[in-house]
Amino acid sequence: MRVEDAQGWRLVLDPARHPFVLLVGSTDWAAELRAPEALALLQGIATLTAQHGALTDQLLDEEAIELEWERGPLWMSLEGDRTAWSLRFVLSPDDGQRGLEGAWSAAAAAAFAAALVPLEAPLQGLI
């Protein structure tokens, strides 16, 4: 089991809790994800943060940006400026499945995104 948390975010990877192997959360919410959902979340955040990084030099100090990413039932948004950004996601699976919505503040989003990176290989091994 891998447990990480800091101001405004937390995550717990526990393969023994199959099928809900990853718990993600913020200050006032938490949700358990299946390995494919968790991997999609990780990939979405990686894509959005890479896009943001590529655009930061083009933004003026007072400019804000919103980027969106969608794949299958997962929609994500990164919103912020050159130096700080927040994350939001909505999971809208097929009928009869649970849906989720969550967000990380600008104070927590970058640290949460960085904490997810080393989980890619373990999550792929659970699919």
C-alpha cells in the first residue's frame, strides 16, 4: 500500500482493494477509482500539465487559461495562470455505474499531479 497526502490532496494506492485500487481526494472529498479510471486520470493530468507548460511563455502575467481534456467517460479541466492552476474532473460512465466529480485547488493541484506520476507503472500492472 502506498499512502501520500499533503495540504489539500491525498491518494492511496492499494492493489489489495481490487477493483477500487486508488483513492484520490482533496480537503473535503475522496473517491475510489478502478485501475483503468485511475490511469486515465493520470494520463489526463499529464496531458493538461504538458499543454499548460508549453503555453506558459505565451501568457502575460495577468492572463488566465482554461484547458480541457476528454477521453471516454472522463472529462478534465486545468484552469489558472502562468504560475498556478487548479484541476477538475468529471467521470460519467455508462448507465448503472457510479459517477464522480472532484477538484484540486491551485494550492494543491501541482503537488497532486506530481505525486501521481510514479503510479503509472503500478497502475498499468493492475489492468
